[in-house]
Amino acid sequence: MNKGLQCFKINRLQQYNSMSYYKYKIKKYYLLIVALICLANLAFSQTNKWDLLFKDPPAQYKPMPLWHLNGQLSDTVIDRQMKDVKHASNFGGVTVLPVSGTTPKYLSQDYWNFFGRILQDAKKNLTWT
């Protein structure tokens, strides 16, 4: 075979290989751009869910005030305050903070009965304690 013809064929082969390499690179970037567009679309479609969660967050993300147990403890007071926590105040729960100066006497058996009732009501009403 003629040396000039052989060089021509080698050059043609190199050109073909470099063209297919560029086509491969272009396809690769094209697929990357398509994937990014799909991800962006997915991210923007989630914004409605975030808006709804922000307007009415789950209980675990709502504020939780300290509930000082002082004064006269009774079933009616506990029921009223638990309803206020859940509905009127829109809190996610309470952190029960026992303090002295309560009736029944602090750390007595009756006191622990009320304290246990508060925890049971909180679990039942889906508030966090």
C-alpha cells in the first residue's frame, strides 16, 4: 500500500474517532442538562407541600410552652387547659414544669395522680409533652 494513502486512512480514522468523541461529549452534556431540568421541576413541584406545611405545621414543629403546675389542680382545670393548648392556642404540646405551691401538696400521691393524668391526656390528644 502506498505510504501516502496509508497516512490518509490513518488521518481519516483519527478524524472519525475525534468526531465520535465530540458526539459522545455532546450527548453526555445533553443528558446532564435534561437531568438537571427534571430535578428542578421536581423541586419546584414540592413547593406546594412546603407552603401547606408552613401554614399548618405538624405538632412537633409548633411552639411548646412551659406549663407551670401551681395552684389548685382539678380535673376541670386540667381539661380546660388541655383544650386551650390543643385548639385555642394552637400549640404543639406542653412541657410540664412542676413547681411547689400546688394543691394537692407537691410530690404527694394525689399530685402524681394529676401529673399522670396530664401525661395520658397529652398522649391521647396528640400533643407533645
